[in-house]
Amino acid sequence: MSKYLLIVLFLLTGPFLRAQVIGDLFEDETVLYAETKQVNQFFRRFNSEEDGQGEKIYAGNPAYRDNYLRKQTLPLIFDQESTQISKSIKASFIKDVTNSKDPVYLDFHGGEWFAEVVVNVIYNGVNNEAHLFLKLQEESVGSKWVLSQVYFKPFAQLFFKDPEGTDKFLHPLSHELDFMNLGKVFREESQVEYYTYQSFVPDFLSIFIYELKMDHLRFVGVKKVNFHFFQVEGYYFKLEEFNRSGFNNGWLITKLEEIDLLDKNQLLKDIYYEETK
């Protein structure tokens, strides 16, 4: 029986024959667990836009975005060794994204996902690591990755770490003295950030670029890449790459959480290493 006839039967028959067709499309479990080598490939496998041999499935093909097929294959793009994903949340997630009335597909250009790149650097002669956050920026033609934020521990240690700084302020009548008391502010350099406006947040990206330009900081190489996804309403998941023996390999979901808007805002702060004053 030809592959194309099997695909037709995939739509016309019940679950038993559909399961047989999946076997023909993906051959066996070895192929089902084939490594997801690229992030773009992860998107296609999540959406059922690629078969077990890595061939793209195009619109018009009966297997394209087929939710029955997705229910069988989505469990395979999770890290089977992860201890951060409960079976119940995983089952709820798969059920929600394959809902026949309102299925959810990932969109590469849909926003609500970004990269975290851990890089090795040398700062003032000392080996260190920085977390660079990048997002896709749409252009008139195509898109590009751009730096959006940076977390660098040596910078973080400079700000809001003095327990004696919280009561610092400029007297409301300072203007009558031509702000002569600014001299005291800048003499207390370890506490100067406590004189800023209430919602002030240090811009580590600007400092990072400045230090690069001043040749105080030198990029060495990439250590690790993660991706953070908020595209599926009510959920967050983290994507990481594995290079290990066995079939459960490549780009896999390592963390999955059910979240609401409040959880999302706090989670973003945690991911960005943001700290309150």
C-alpha cells in the first residue's frame, strides 16, 4: 500500500487504522525519538508540520497539523529525564494545545518567546559569565535577533546592596540651596542609586555595551542557549538542547508551568534576574 493511500486512510478511518498510519509515517519508535536538531524543527514538530524522517509536511497534506498525530508525538519533545515537569501538567498542556475546537500552534514570528544566551566573558581581567536576552524584531523585510536585556552579576552587585542606603534622600528644600548638597550624594558613591526616582532600574545592557567599548570587557564565547516560551496561554515552558546518548535528544522542553498573568510577571522577573530595591 502506498504512503499516499495510507495518508488518505488516515483521515477516513477510525483511531485503529490512524495509529497504523502513524506507524508507517514514522516507521518505528527509533524514528519517533529522532533528535530535534534545530529550533525551527522543534516548531514544526510541535505543530505537526514535519514527519518522523524530518521531511516537512505542507498544508494540503492530510497529516498537516493533525491533532491526533500531535497527541502521539508531542510527548516526545519533552525531556524525559526532567524532574521539573509533573505528569498531570504535561497531560493538561497536550490536551489544551490539541483541542479540536481551538488547537494551539507555535508561531515563530508570533512573539511571546525569547532567547537566553549564557556567554563567557573576561571583565577587568577576570573570567565571568553574562546572560544575554535576545528577541526577534520584525523588519520591513524579514526579521532579526536583537539584544533586549543583559544580566551580569558584577553589575548587579553594584546596585542597591547597601542596607544603610534605604533612608537616603535630598531635602525637599534643596533647591533653595542651589542643590549644594549634591556634593554629599556623589561622595557617597556606594549609595548614590538610593537618590534616584522610585522606579529606577539599572540598565545593564547600556553598561555592558559601554564596558565593551571601553575595552574593559571582552566576549569569549557562547556557553549555553535556552528559550523561554509564553505563546501558549496559561502556560510557560523552557526549551534546552541536549547532546547525549539515546533517542531523547536535541531541543527538548525541560520545564513546564501553569501560570496566570501575575505568575507570568513574576516569572519574567525571575528569568531576567530582576530584583526589587
